[in-house]
Amino acid sequence: MNEKITNGKGLILTSILVGGAVGAGLGLLLAPKSGKALKKDLKRFAADTRDRVSDALEKGEDLYEESRAAVAKAVDSGRKAYAEGKDKFEELTRKEERSILVPVLAGGIIGAGIALLLAPKTGKEVRRDLKAFAENSLDQAGVAVDKGKVLYDEGINAIMDTVEKGKTAYIEGKEKLRHAA
């Protein structure tokens, strides 16, 4: 029983890690800016947002009474959505119907977010670098195959020469024994 629980947790953790790796890779490949530039933009956005929030709070105080009914309605809708979501989550994670989709998606989103914030280059630059690396690797593989063919041919020739020398030595030895007898 305990082993089954451990294996289930391991599957979820593995799913999250795989999703994180895929998300990080996609984040690096699709990054619109370097991580440094993206962090700078996020700081600027946060500062702008903080100012806007202050203005909105001042205006929101005037609208508070009108919004109470809307908030109550939203709370009821949220409770209903939570109950439905909880039932769906329990259904997805039920032992008989265990799905790795949720952890993979969660890991993918987390990995993509981390990769976007830490991207050393834009996605376009990363794709260009990967393409150059692949082309270079293909060239190196071609050179290695060509060297392998040359070594193979040299090896075959060396073997054939050795076999011929062995045949010649055998025949000469046989002749020497005939003449000696």
C-alpha cells in the first residue's frame, strides 16, 4: 500500500519536472526579450501598476457600496466554481483514473515562467544559436564519418596485406619443408 502511494507521488513529481523542462525549453525558445530586459520591464510595469492602483483605490472608496452586491454575487459564483473545480480535481486524481495531465501542465507553466525570467537571450537569438549548433554538429558528424570510412578502408587494406603476407609465408615455409625432406 505504502509503495503504491510513493509511486503515485513519484509519478506526479516526475510529471511536474518533465512539464517544467518542456516549459523552460519553450520559454527559452519563445522569449521575446532577455531575462534581464524582461525583469526590467516587469519592474517598470509594477511601478506603473502601483501608481494606477493608488488612483483606483481612491476612486474605489466612492464605489464601495455599489460593489458590495457585485462582490456577494462573485463570492457565490466563486464558491460554486470552487466546488465544481474541487470535484473535477478529485476526479482527475482518483487512483483508478490518475491523470498526469494536470502536473505536466502545472510544471510546464512554472518552467516557462522561470525560463522567461532567466532567459539570457531572446527566443529568436536562442533559436538562431541552436540552428548554428545543429549545423556545426552535422558538419562535425560528416567529418567523423568520412574519417571513419578512411580508417575502415585502411584497416581492410592492412588486413588484406597481412593475409597475403601470411599466405606467402605459408607457401614459402611449405616449400622449404619439401626441399628439406
